Amino acid sequence: MNVAVLLLTTALVLVVAVLDAAGTGKLARLDGATYPAALTRAATAFTTVLTLAAVVVGALAALGAVVVGGVPSCR
């Protein structure tokens, strides 16, 4: 079950990152940016979402809030 939750969470983060990048690129084009500039903004937004997700996972792991094997890790 933990693997399923991990895969679904990863898929959700990737979908959110792609949607954010698409929205950012579209807004950049509506603002009058060239295609390369809009693509650069979209790529920056995509990597920002992935970086934020990695930071949240790292913070939760550092706090010991990540459940391992069905039992919260208590050290």
C-alpha cells in the first residue's frame, strides 16, 4: 500500500507541475512574451513546483513525520 500511495502522490505532483507550467506559459504568451521566453517561464515554474515538493518531503522526513512500514518513525 505504501508503494501505491507513493506512486499516486508522485503522479499528482507531476500533474500539478505540468498544469502550472502550462498556465504560466499561456499567461506569458498572453502578456506578449515570445515563444522562447514563454517556454523559459514555463520550465521555471515546472522546476519550482518540483523543488517545492522535494523541500516539503525533506522537511517532513527531517521531522520524522514520514510513516515507514505503517508505523511512524520515532527516534
